[in-house]
Amino acid sequence: MPRTERGYRCSSCGWTTVAYVGRCPGCQAWNTLEPFAEAPRGTAASRRPGAAAPAASLVRLGDVEGDTAERHATAIPEFDRVLGGGIVPGSLILVGGDPGIGKSTLMLQAAASLARGGLRVACICGEESPRQVRMRAERLGVADAPVDLIADPSLDAALAAAESAGVDVLVVDSIQSVTVEGLESRAGGPAQLAEAGARLLAFAKGTGTATLVTGHVTKGGEVAGPKLLEHLVDVVLYFESAEGGVLRLLRAVKNRFGATDELGLFEMTGAGLQSVENASAAFLAPHAPGASGCAITAVIEGSRPLAVEVQALAVPSALAAPRRIAAGIEPARLHLLLAVLARRGGIPAGALDIVASVSGGLRLRDTSADLAICLALASAIHDRPLPAGTAFLGELALSGAVRPVHQASRRLAELARLGLRGAVVPAGTPAIEGLQLTRVASLADALERVGLSGLPVRAVPHHDALQQPQRGEQADQ
């Protein structure tokens, strides 16, 4: 008889060992190994020696029937956008996010909408009792939706009930709260999560049931549990909280049925999550006329352009190593652009504390915002505002050259729709109606066009003020 497999598994990467070690050799994380005990399975290791494995069947690719099933639309525009048009039957979708960010609210709203559309929907409520789910549904105004609740922490029993009921969509809230029979580990542990993910995948593919699973994230921003969980599922969505705690960003990092890096914007209200129709207006922060350090740019998030505002602040530093604070911008990217600004633009910031942020809580991953970030920094350092009603597009090279950006016409069309009058763009950018384009070839050229070239650095204190008093002067004082 095969014995129960015991050992330690890393909660971050899934690496296993028979002996405990303080640091995981797989991901180099400290104190992430947790004990596990798995029951034997009917694998090749459990078969008697010499026994032949059953032969698998072969299917030619051209003989496989195509999938003609339509997607299940949830009637939540931003959710359907991130999914690529709706939920694909038989898919396994993972929605991750911090506790209390709105995962359960979104799942209940989607389940109610699908159930009202004629689909059989069931929810495995592992974290909440049916009464608590009813209270949430009354607050959201969906208490009359024909949604079935399964209040059983055993995943096997819950899946059996869902299969016997013939559900079309199954919601599991959350995967950390269900347990798999036969495993001697706690609920939410690495072994439980890995096995639960495998069984949910087999259930979704075997029955054709669209399955949505919620999961909490770790301090590092990843779904808690082995990384294997993200590799198993078809779609991985992350719920993020934007600035102020009102806006919610739903980002797709993996999607086998649509575009990745798609972004959905929601607003948390008393009636639940509401889709934000004009996303660009939500990311443009109002500021006082003539304020320095503010630059507007346009980025591509998934399949749509968004207008965002980059804000910068420069103040004299009292530290030997000035601080660099970045919100929504990668710190390494900020350091790189500061170096380019000093070398190619002639605007040093070595004696300044620099703060750079993106309005609305959006994280900039598009390098087309490089020119806007540099000009916002230059505006803050010189304490002079940029031209009003003007946006800035362009990727910066280390040589200071302004490179073209992809889908420039769509970005400029979004800026024109918002009422902007002009844009500083790379050379060769085609014209667009409603915008006056200023084409530049380098960072120095852009600084000259906006009037920030050859000016004194006003944020830096005078050299005499930085000198320390001599000993005699200290004694006189």
C-alpha cells in the first residue's frame, strides 16, 4: 500500500521538500514552508511494478468540433469588457483582490444578472452564511434573483450538488474557505488550494459549467497559495483599489479568451459596484489654474485609450541622499527619466526631493508617458506651469530622442474628445482633426517648445544657504 506523502510546501511557489528549511530554494522567500500530508492517488507510483498504464486515445486536431456556444453576458459593461465580451461556458475564472475590496459584491451582482437572464446559477458561500448573503443581496437590490446557495465547506459535496442541479454558472466565494476531503492540511493551505484548483478545473471542463472563483491576495499582491493556481485557470483578474477608496480597478493579467492587460473601472456605491462610463474623466484630476508639475498624456489599457494626468513635486532636500517617491510609476523608471532629464535636458535634480504620482490611482506601464513624466518633472523643478490644454506623448530613449508611440491616432482622438487643444508628439505623428500638434525630435526640443529650457532651477535653494556655518560663527551665535 502506498504511504501518505508528507513534507513541506512553499506557500508562494509550491516547492516541496521532506525536511523544513528556513528559506525556500525555489523563490528565495523566508518562512513560507508549511507542512502538508496528501493521501495516495491512483498514479503511476501507486500501481504495482510491471503493470502497464492504460493507453490514451488520440484525436486529430481537424476532427475536434469547434465551440459554437455563446458567451454569457453579465450585463455589467466593465466586467464583460475585461472578460472579452462575457463568460465562456466551461471556463475557470479566478478573481483576486484584498479582503473587503468588493469581490463578493461583484460576484453576487454578476450571479444575479445571469440568473435573471435564464441561466441556472449557484454560489458556494464558504465565507458567509446564507443569511449574510441574503443581507448583501437586499442591499444590492438583487434579493429576488433566482440564485441557488450551497452552504457546505466540503468542495466535493458542493460540486456534487451543483452537478446534480445542472447549473450553468458556479461561483465559489472563496477558494480559501473550501476544503478537499482526504488532505490532512488546513483550509486555505498550499495543498488544499492546489487540489481544490485541480478539481474545479476538472469540474468546469467535464461539465461545461462556467466557474468563477474568488481568492485573497498576499502582501506581495499575488493570489494567496501556490503559483500553480494561476496556471490552472483560464482567466486571472485582479481587483485593485484606486485613490480615495471609491474607484475600483479590475485588471486582466491572463485571459485565454480575450486580450490581456484589459482594465475595467468601477465605482463603489451604496447599491454596489457601478461601471464608470467615462473612464478618462475619472483619471483627470482637477487642479488650480497655473499649477506647476501637471502634465496630461494618453495611454492604452487593453483595448481602449485613457487620458491620465501625471503630477510631480520638487522641493529642496535636507538629506544627504534626496528621496524619490513614486505612486503609479515604477521607481526604476522614475530614476531613469531623472537621469535623462539631467543629462539630455540640462535640468539636474540631485539636490531635490522628487515626488511623482498618477491621478486616479492608475499604474502606468505604457512607456508612451515618458515625455509627460519628464515635462511634469521639469515643470515642478522650474516651478512653471505647462501650456494649458496641451497633452504630451512620446517614449524617451537614453539619448534623449522622442520615439513614436503605437496607436497614436486613437490616443489623440481620445484627447480631442475631452476638449484638449494641442499635443506635443514625436516627429512623424499624423495630424488629427481638432488638435494642434507640435512635433519634436528630442527632449531638449520639447523643453524649448514649452518654455522650460535655459531657466534657473527655482526649487533648489541658493548655494550659500546650503553651506554650513563655520565653528567661529557657531560660537558667535
